[in-house]
Amino acid sequence: MSKQDNSSEQMVNLLYNTGYRLTGSHRKTQELLTGVFNTVSDNISIKTALKKLCLTYINKASTGWTPSLPESSPPTKDNSTNKIQAALLALPPAVRLVLVLREVSGLNYVEIAEMTGIEKIAVTWLLSTGRWELRKQLAPPRGQSELPDKYFARSKL
């Protein structure tokens, strides 16, 4: 596989993963990617493609395009992948977008602002809000831990 093929494959994987985290649906992710690739040239950079994905998502989200419930993922002990995806989909679109770009795609605050057209200070606020909401949805209830009591026995002595 040539270097160009590898970078194209990496681009598609990044875009698909980002799109799926935003929509929770393989069908809607394919719609987003089709929109991205129908409007760009052959020599697109990953940054340009990701920005186009963000703008397409923002446009669709503003027209009432709703996220889908997470599709079944391979079984896990506690199905944490589906829990996280469902929690992401419960967030407002702008919050979900900046959170996915930061935590899944690894972009910094300035890059997120450039990709989305959202001011950097608003990106900071949206990330804080998104993290707080995820923590509320995913953390065990207060006073209840996911760790067995035996891990706390020593600290109670």
C-alpha cells in the first residue's frame, strides 16, 4: 500500500469515526461522508475534510436532523461503548461536536474553533459543559462505587 493510499485510508477512518460519534448511526455517517466527498477535490487535506464534515454536521443538526440511538456494538461486560455513545447523543449538537473533536479526534481548542466557526471561549465553555453532562450521566450514583468493597477495606482501618 502506498503512502497516499495509507493517508487516504487514515482520513476516511478518522472522518467515519468522528461522524459516527456525532450521529450514532452508520447510515447517517455515510450521508455525512457522502456530502463531504461530493464537494471536495481529489487532493483534499485531512484538515479540510474534517472541517467540511463539521460544517455538514452543523448544517444538518440545525435543520432538525436528530441523532440515532446507538446501534448494537459487539458485546462487552457492561456494554460501556453503547452507554458512552448514548450519553454523547443526549448532548446538544454543538456540545457533542466540540467534545468529539477534542476527545475523539484530539484537536486542540484553537483547531476546534477553526473547524467549527465557534469562538475559542465558547469552545472552552462547551467542552466544560459536555464533560460535566457526561460525568453526570456515566458516573455511579454518589456513595456507590463500581469497585468492590475489598479495595476500600485497607483505607477503612
